Amino acid sequence: MEDNSLNREVCLSILKEFTQNESLLKHAYAVETCVRAYAEKLGEEVEYWGNVALLHDFDYEKFPTAEEHPFMGEKILRERGFDESFTKAILSHADYSGEPRNTMLKKVLFACDELAGFITAVAYVRPSRTVDEVEVKSVLKKMKDKAFARQVNREDIQNGAAGLEVSLEEHIQFCINAMRKNKEQLGL
């Protein structure tokens, strides 16, 4: 069976097969953007890391419960020939999966998941609705507002940066910069 972990077109087709919701698609692209930037910075396989991020929530629309997501996604990807390190990385982004975050890929995926969504939410309330206007201080201020983007787990954002052994501010700035470079695809 062909290894599709390095083929973005295959991964994109799987994402779109299972996900129609525009917000979920944009979330996948935003997390992919941040994870790819980290892969590049760390000298890792950019395509592989990016594809893991692209597919981390691909099963969520069809299987949104904690009993199903991301477990159904892992099963589907294994059936389609993705290797164990790819599927285990996806499992690791959910605390309740029991999959340890014992590789840099797993740590980066977790660190970028909630933050990419939060940066997107902050961009949407800026006058221009663009990531160009998002600053670290505005992200930190919005994190303190529990009513803002309440579905985003602030503790996961903080723990993600800690897992990467970088300051929260540095991690936020890194992801903002990555998202600015890909703002057209992200609709930001």
C-alpha cells in the first residue's frame, strides 16, 4: 500500500471527504500552517508534519464525541495506509486519548491546535478581520476574557507552549507570524 503521509493532495482529499464545515476546514489549514512553520524551524519533514496537522480533526464533523474523535480518524487513516507514527501523533492531540506526547511532532501539534483557533477568533474581532492586526498582547488580553471564544481551552494553550519549552509570548508570536504568511488560504 502506498504511503500517503507525504502526499498533501491525498490528505486534502481525505479532509474534504469527511469535512464540509468551512470553519473546520479553516481550522485544519491554520493548524497545518503553524505546524509546518515549526517543522521548518526545527529541521523536520515539513510535508509529513503538515499533513498530520491537516488531518488532526478530519473525523470531527462526522464523529464529534470524545468516544469517537480522534479514534475513528486513527482507524480510518490506518485502513488507508498511514503509518503508526502519523496516526499516533493525531491521537496525541486529545488529552483523553491516553497517547503520550513523547515526540516533538506530538508536542507541536498539541501546542498549535487550540492556539491557531484562538488567533483566528482574535483576528475576526479586529476591525479589518485580518491576522495582520493581531498582536501578542491582544491575544493574551483575550485569553483572560473567559466569555471570548469560550470553547478554546486556555490551559491547553499554556501547556502547549510549556511542552515546547518556549514562553507563551514567543509561541503566540511564532504562530501569528506563520498565519500571516498564509493569510489568504486562511481567509484572514
